[in-house]
Amino acid sequence: MKKRTLIGLTLFLTAIFLLPGNVLAGGSSPTCDTKYPIVMAHGMGASAEILGIVDYWWGIPEALEDEGADVYVTSVNGMDSTRNKAEDFANQFMYIKAISGADKLNIIGHSHGTIYTRDAITNLGLAPSVASHTSIAGPHRGSAVADVIVGVVPDSLEWLVGDTMDFVYAFVFGDTNPNSLENGYDVTRPYMNNVFNPNTPNVSGIYYQSWAAKAKTSCPSVILQATWLVMLVKEGANDGLVSVNSAKWGNFRGVEDAAWYSVGCDHLNIVGQLFGITPGFDENEFYIDIASDLKGRGL
């Protein structure tokens, strides 16, 4: 009897290992197969592929696709006015909508990508084609870092600084007719609060949600350490470039500050940078949870 039981157990375990994954899943659907495709919009100072080598979103789109999502990644000038980026994004958005055959699309933006996408939705006619707008560390009320940078450049030297930055972003990063100075002004606190937001209200029928990132004791990305300290003094809790308060828009879902043992989650960590090194924070799981939640909301 014991011998037959052992043989039966062996056969059972062998069958489990040989069965296809979909049989073991019990027919459950993929985690991230949202009703509408997902369009990802990057932030300021970069493109979808930085220097044509480094993916801005690191492995996040692939992680979402592995869980059943239909993902598209857009790319606009790294340094340009909000409106110029919005127009470029809107054109890409409508192309994606056409080739996907979807009635609507879900937008996930990071940093300035949350702002120019809002402009495209409200002011450039995308609203009927947008199901949701997810904002990750977006400067919806501007950034003190932009205030400081713009403020320290004398009016007489603005042309020189702007032209130099434009050259770098055109020659090195591949931007087309960039406008670095305008980009800086467009994310200052006075402009966002007094000009942009009053003229870019949320559109009824679209689900808006947001997350903030926060460095707790220092910035995991060393290059943001100085700006994090500036932001602490001027705006309080922040991710090195955007304050927690500024990042709140629509349905605020919370603050990502990484595991208890980590120094926090900063503006780069929350999109999988630098190069996927994000101590205490699982960027793939974070975005999988976002897509899964959108699916649960019927979006």
C-alpha cells in the first residue's frame, strides 16, 4: 500500500511540473490586461531612449506587457515648452489610438510628462479619447528647483544659457528645435499656479489619479542630493525635484518612499532609474499594481 501511494504521489508531482502554465493558473486572466491600452509619457530632460541607449522607463513597459498589458511609449523633446511637447504627444497619441483600434487610451506620465499630457487632454482635443490620467511625481504646482534655476540666471545672460542648453539637447540628445528656457519657466511655481492650472482644468469623465515619491533621509540618486536639500527648505518632503504636495492631483493615491530600511524613493527611482538600481523599491511591481487597479476600475 505504501509503495502504491509513493508511486501515485510521484506521478502526481510529475504531472504538475509538465502541465502548461495556463492550466495551473486555473484560467485566471493576466493581471494587467486593461480594457484600454496604456500610453507612457516621459519627463523633462530626457526621451524615451536617453542617448539612444538607456530606456527611460527601464524594464517597466516589458513588465506590464508580461502581465497582459498593451503598452505604448511616446517620446518628445527633452527640453521644450509644455505646449510644444503637448502637441507632439497629441500627434503620437492619436496615431497610437488609430493603430491599436481602441476607443480610448490610459495615460501614465512621469514628471513633466504629467503636465504636457494634461495640456493635450484639456486644450488640444484628446479628452474624448482618454480613459484615465495617472500622474507619477508630477510638478502640478511647480517646483522650487525651477524657481531657483530660473531666478539665478540674469536676464542679460538668458539667451546664452538657453542657446547653450538648446545646443546640447539638439546635438547630444537629438531634440528638434528645443526651447530649454521656456521649459524651465513652464514648471516654476508662479507659472503653474497662476497660469497653467487655471487654464487646464480636469475634464469630466476622465479618471485622474496621482502618486508622489519621497526621499526620507537622503536621495538614493546622488545627483539629486543637492536639489533634495533645496526642496526640503523651500517645500518640505520631496523626491529631489518635486515636492509631495506638488505631486498631488486628482485622486491622490499616496507617497512611495521605499522600504523601511531604504533612504527613500526619489524622482529617478520611481521610473526604475538609475539603471534599475532602486534599493528598497520594486518599480515593476509598483506599475503592475497601477495597471491592475486600472483594470479593476474597468479602464
